Amino acid sequence: MPHKLNSGIAVIGVDIGKNSFHVVGHDKRGAIVLRQKWSRGQVEARLANLRPCLIGMEACVGAHHLSRKLQMLGHDARLMPAKYVRPYSKGQKNDFRDAEAIAEAVQRPTMKFVATKTAEQLDLQALHRVRERLVSQRTGIINQIRAFLLERGIAVRQGLRFLRAELPRILAASCDALSPRMLRVIEDLAGDWRLLDQRIEGLSSEIEALARKDKDCERLMTVPGIGPIISSAMVAAVGTGDAFSKGRDFGAWLGLVPKQISTGDRTILGSYQNEAIAICAPCSSRPLGSCWSGSGQNIGTGMASSHGSKRRRSDCIITSLPSRSPTSSLALLGAFWLMVEHSRQPRFRPRDLNASRRNVLPAEVCERTRNEMEDRSSRRMRTLVTHMAR
């Protein structure tokens, strides 16, 4: 098997690693003509000397950056969820067989691909990730303070704002239940709480400022229940939504569909996913435009199902939207519907009045009918979202 770059390479599968990349290339007949291990610095330089070809990679950390680089070189770089690549692996697992499976999967006409994210989208997602970590740390501090007080017989009403209001009074009052050492510990935790509040407020302000400058975020925020945080997270995850043909495809991608376990003539629908609104794949490794897998797991992250394992926070590379009720889920779908419908050119095909004569409507009638249909659809969706968001 040749170990030099061949001009006849048509498809390349790249298994991405931290420091080394395993590359397998196929020719037009499907035969393996390239099988090498490259360092990170060699990938871009060697692929720059190749003729433009189809390059497949698993969507993981660093894949979006490499995909943009290869597209600038003229290659057709495509990202796929690792879950969709796994069935094409043959034999025991090693890096070269993983790269060969990637090269096989990227050629499938029905494969669901992941849209390559821009640097601006990744920057916005980074802000959301940092903010989510700080919010999680603040929640841990609040729970720890509440537990310390409860151990001393001091119960505070559940909720952040109630503990924030009661804590100064508890610390100022001369109470025998709290020892001087415990008072000092709680004061230090309260100081950490204030610092986290300042950082969270700063990040929230930055995200809100970015959302106000983005036209897609502004359009999403016109829907009741959608603010700067959710709108910016949606834009960072799906961009303009061009990968979805309609709003229900976005709902299926989110997971707002029942778990399906059907066989034969029996259609078995389970419960809805509790974490349907979380958008938390590694750099959004879930393929845009694809439906929920039905297994109760998010593609690439192991999202918790109604019966399955818990999602690991370490696997979540981009932000996850806050837990939302079904009402807010409907508002989220309405927001995305609004973004998709306004970003796409209107398509209207007039219905024939007389199929035998093949008469079509005049142009002015088509335009008027199209406008009436869009206005009626917009009013229906806005009324439904407003009613359910109350």
C-alpha cells in the first residue's frame, strides 16, 4: 500500500486526536490508497498539496477549526456525529479503523452532517459555557450555606432571593446557634457568592449586548418567553437555521418528540425527554436537520433519557439552555419558526383552478394570496405562543 500522497485520492477520513491524526484515503473505486499517521502541524500542510477532495471528520473538539481551514484550501470538509460513524467500523477498534469508518460514512447519501460553526458562534458559546460554570458554582455555594444553617436549626425559605435577603439578618443577630467559627465560614462563603454574582452579571451584560446587535437574536426576542440568553444560545447553536426546512424539524432536533420503541405493526410512543431544551453536544455535534434518534440520548454527549444514564457535565462542550417547561418549549419553537420563516425567501406555488385547462392564477392574485397566507400563519403562531406562555 503506498505511503505517499496520491493525486488520485477522492475521499479522506481523518481521526482527530490531541497530537496525532490518523488519515485514511480512498480513490474513486473505494480502494485504500493512503494510510498514514500525521502530527497536528503536518495536517494542514500536507492536505494543502492535495487536489480538492471530500474530507470527513467526527464532530469533536477542534473539528470546526480544522473544517474551516480545509474549506479555505478548497476541500469539501464535512463533520459527522460519532454515533453515526460507529456502525461503519469493522473489526477491533484502533485509530486507523476509525479513520476508515469515517471515510466510509462520509460518502453515504443519507448521512446527517453537522454544520461547521464560525469563530463568532464559538466565541458566543464560550461565553455561555463560562457563565453556566459560574452559575453552577454559585448554586453550590448557596446550597452549602443553606445546609450549614439547617444543621444549626435555622431554616430559610427555598429560593436564592430569600436567602440573599435573610443572610445579613442572620449574621448580624446574636444567635447562640451559630458559633464564631461557623459565622466566619458563612461570611467567607457569602463573600464568594458576591464575587460570583459580579462575574455572572458581567457575562450576562456582555451576552445581552451581543444579542442586541444581532438581527437574528433581536427577531427571536420578539417572541414571549425568549430573552437575550436563550436567543443568543440558539443562534450560537444553529446559526440562521438554514439546515431546517420547517419549525417541526427543529423541534425534533431538540428532542420535543416522544421516545419511540416501535416494531412490526405496533407503534409504541414513550414519554417526552425531560432535557429536551438542552443544546449541549460537543461543539454541537448533533447534525442539524436530523430528527431525534429515538434512543433517548443526545448525539455525541450521552444526554440523559427517561430511563437511561445521566449526562456528564464534562462532555458538554457548549452551553445548555436553562430547563424550560412545555410552555416555554412552545415559545422556543415559535421563536425558531419566526427566525426560519423570515430568513427564507417565500415560496408559493399557485393551485390550478382547472386541471384540464392548466390555468394558473394571475401574478397579482398569487402575490395577494401569498401575503394573506403568511399573515394568517404568523397570526396563528403568535396567538398560540402568547396563549401558552401565560
